[in-house]
Amino acid sequence: MNSAPVVPPCNYTFPATNFDEFLALANLLTSANFGSVIGVQVQLSGSDLAIAAPITSILGVETRHDAYLRILHGAVPNPAPFDTGLPIAWAYNIGLQLTVPGSCSVEVPLPTYPQLSLDPAEPPSFAPDSYPETISFKWDDQQAWVQREAGKQLFAAWTNQFNQPVYTPVTVTQAGSGTTPVPKDMQAVAFVALTTLKPSNFNDLQDATLVGPIAIAVS
């Protein structure tokens, strides 16, 4: 698009062992994909309308893909009135979780974060039958930020729909693991990362992120 050079593909591995796990993983990935499109559009708005307009046209196609995946699973096409925009670095890091290390011939100039994972680890899934009240996760406690931010309150930063980030306190249960409440009234897929700051918008949140993000289906 716009005569930009094409970034060569990397090699990927997908942790799905059956058809329903494949649908669930595809649902999470498509949510991150059109979240990144919204994020790019926000960054370009008012600066380059020639690029912003075609980006908008991608969203209709992407959301129809997501609706198809949810229908195959037997769920409603989408329970949320808005999609969730993502900081571009968040979307990039979600993709890195599935990327074979060393397989990318071009390194994208975006920050990479230590990975966050659910605890216990679970295969890709759609939303549980009941709305989750808390989640537990783990991270690499040997990362430099652990020493740099020692003693500070750790927060889970949540993005969902067309809302500002929401922050919940993380209770560290042992080195490299913790729990946090799940904010009320989120829908479809939410995204969460860890930080010690509480920026009011997701572009600043991108710079304040310490670890993550992960995608979580909540409805």
C-alpha cells in the first residue's frame, strides 16, 4: 500500500492441538490484528489521510473474519459494540509470541517486552461460561525491570473497546507470578500487560509497558 516495501514474512508456530483451539487462537489473533489497525489509524489521524482511509477499509473485512470464527464455535458473532484498539508495539509483541526465534529477515523498529503468560498455562480458548473475577499470570523474574522497579506497586493495564486503559493492582504471590482482579463489564477480547505507571492513553502505555501483553477472551 502507498508503494511501501513489503516486510518479508517470518516463520510461526501455533499452539493449537484441535479444531476448537485453532478457532480460539484465530479469534485472539484477529482481535489483535484489527486492534493494531485501529492503533495505526489513531497514530496517523490528521497526518496522512491518504493512508488512513485505506486502513479503515481493512477493518470491515477483518471483523467479518472474526465473526465467522465465533459462529463456527457456536458463539454470537461479537458481543461488543466496539473493537479494541491496541498500541502497535502491543500487537507486534502478541505476534512475537508465535514467531520462531531468528526466522525474521527484517527486524521491525518496535520495542519488545518480556512475555506474560497465564498461570497455569492454558491452550487457546474462547470465553469461559462465567465472567472471570481474577486471573493469575507469570513472567520472567530475572528481567532487568524487576530490579529497576523493585518496591513499586505493579499494575495490570487493561484495554477493551473504545475506552481508556483500566488499571488493577497486582498481588505478587511469589517471584515471577501474581494475581489481579478482572475489571467489570469488559466484552469480547481484552488485552492486559504489566506496568508500574498508569498512563491515560494507550500510546503512552506503550512506553510504560514492562511485560506482556496477552489477549484474554472474556465474553
